[in-house]
Amino acid sequence: MNSNWMFSIKSGLIAAILVVAAPQPATATLVVDRGLPTANLNSAAGANRSNVAWDFNPPETYISGDDFTLSNPGGTLSRWKIDHIRTWAIAGNAADVPPFDLGDRYDTISLYIGADGAAGTNIGRVKTASILAGGHATDNADIVITPITYSNGADYQGSSGSFIQIWQIDFFNLGVFDPGTLMFAVDGVGPLDKNWFNHASHAALSGSPQDGADNRMRWYSGAATDASISLGGFWDSKPTSAGGDGGWDKSSDHNIQVFATAVPEPTTLLLLGFGLVGLGTTRRRRRNRAR
């Protein structure tokens, strides 16, 4: 049999196998659901209040963050392609006329993600953008900011009693990650405000799924303008008299939703391709012997 003809067949077979073996497009699913609370909202809930927001002083020095866990998909699907992450922040009087906009106060927003580690571990900035003045649009299509309310139509009520606008931030196209615990933080900074308050809630009172909530958060050294930030440690917002680190009357976790698709390891695809090539060659040889 002509060797060039055999090479042509093998090349075509390999190309076809790579097409078959490649992961098919899939719709990202909600794999971590620790979204906004739906019950016990604001001061009207009294001691059962579930919603809170966090930042540290001095700003541009420390960031309030947390972690989430990606389960093992199993089988040949061993990693996660994160389509997008959704978090929330609060800023600006909700009753302002004309309406307050994030670009009126902040000019930079960044998302950090990294594998779990001990204090001192750095995590990198995976998305960043400038928030355009006079609105809440950004110069990065992968970061979308939307003003929202709670599911009952309410705004966030601050400790002073005033109502504050809630901002939903969606970060898209974040890459492929191994299963396990991932640390994260979101921070914003601007010339008029260097404090960025991330939304959090007490899981047991939230009334909504709170995947991975463990009544503790993380704090990091750094700011939204840094390429990476460093884990300082854990903190629990319940009172020091109850064994916590203080800041509130109960524990809390940052709210986050993660949308992802399970994908194979690149080496798994390669091995599968080689296996199918071998199988095709064996079958072709068997047919040749029968002739």
C-alpha cells in the first residue's frame, strides 16, 4: 500500500478524532450559589438581620474577601472553565436625584482569584477595568455592572438607617481552574472614595442557598490597582466576646455565585485521541488481512 496514501488516511483520521474528542460547547451552570439573601433584610429584621457589607480601614491597604469551593466533576471532566463570577457591592444613596453612579466615585475595579493557601499566599488579578465617569459602564466588556435591588424590591439599609444602592458585578471569561478551594476578592478604588464595601450575609438567616458558607471570611493586603494581593488570614465578624474578631453581632460570608462548565484535562484529550488512532489503525489492519 502506498505510504503517502496511508499517511493521508492517518492524518485525516487524527483530524477527525480531534474534532470528536474536543469538548463540545456547553452552557455554563451555577456551580456555587451563595447569592444575595432573600429573608431578614435590613433593620426591620431586628436581631435576625441577615445582610451586611464589609471593607477595612485604612482603604487601599486591606481588602475584605472570602473563598469558594469547586467540587470534582468526576470522570474525564476534571477541571472547571469558569464562565463568570457574580458578586455584589453597595455604594451611593439609593434615593439620589439624579441617580448616583459608580463612575462618580470609583475609577478602578478588580477581581482576584487564587488557589487556597496559608497566610502570605499571593493571588493574582484575573480581571480589571476602569469604571467610566458619569455612569457604571466599564472599559472591559468582561466586567458588567448593574444597579439592582433585593428580590423584594428593597435597597440595602446602612447602619445609619439610610438606603444604599446595591451593585451587581459580573466578571466573565475567567479561565480554567482545578477543583478545590479558591480564594477571591473584589476591590474598587477611586479619587473620591477608597472604601469598597462587598455584600455579605449570615447564612442561617439568609433564606437563600449559601453554598460553602462557613461563618468566616478572609482579608488580604493590597488594593484594586495591584497586580496581586496577599492573604492576611481569616476573620469572623461575630463579637470578640463570642470568640470572633468583631465588627457585627453575628458571623457572615461574602455573597458570590459561580457559573462554570466542566472540561477535561488537555492531556486527557490527547490520550483519548491517540487511543482512537490506535483503534482505527488496528481495525484497518484487520480489514487488510481479510482481503
